Amino acid sequence: MLSREVTITNSIGLHARPATFFIQKANSYKSSIWVEKDDRRVNAKSLLGVLSLGIAKGMTVTLIADGQDEGNALDGLSTLIDTGFAD
């Protein structure tokens, strides 16, 4: 199991369209992936779960991955966030 803190930098945070890109990317990995904010942890492959966190620009969240491609999952999702969901 690996984890990584990332800061959301795009202007609207992790809402609607960016969240959809995030979910699609998360679903491309075999590992179980979670997003953690404060004391809440949700499945990163669930749109409703991710949206329920209300992640806005400037917030830091923790990505957690567990499985055979956990390192690639964290790298891919971090890159997606770092590029402002342009990937």
C-alpha cells in the first residue's frame, strides 16, 4: 500500500468534469484506490464518493493505492492533478 499527498491546483477543484477525468483514470488501474480528505476516505473510482468530499482549489488530499499497479496508479493520478486535468 502506497500513499501520496497532492494539492489540487486547477481553478474549480475536483468537481464535475475534472472529477470525471479523475474517476476514468482511477478506473484504468487494477489497484484499489482511495482519496482521503480530513477524516474521510472514499473510493477514487466512485464519482459520488469523490464529489462528496467537496475538494476545492488549494486543498491537499491523500491518494492511497493498494494492488499490483499501485505505484503507477499514484504516478498517473498525481500527474493528472498536477497538469490541471489536461491529460
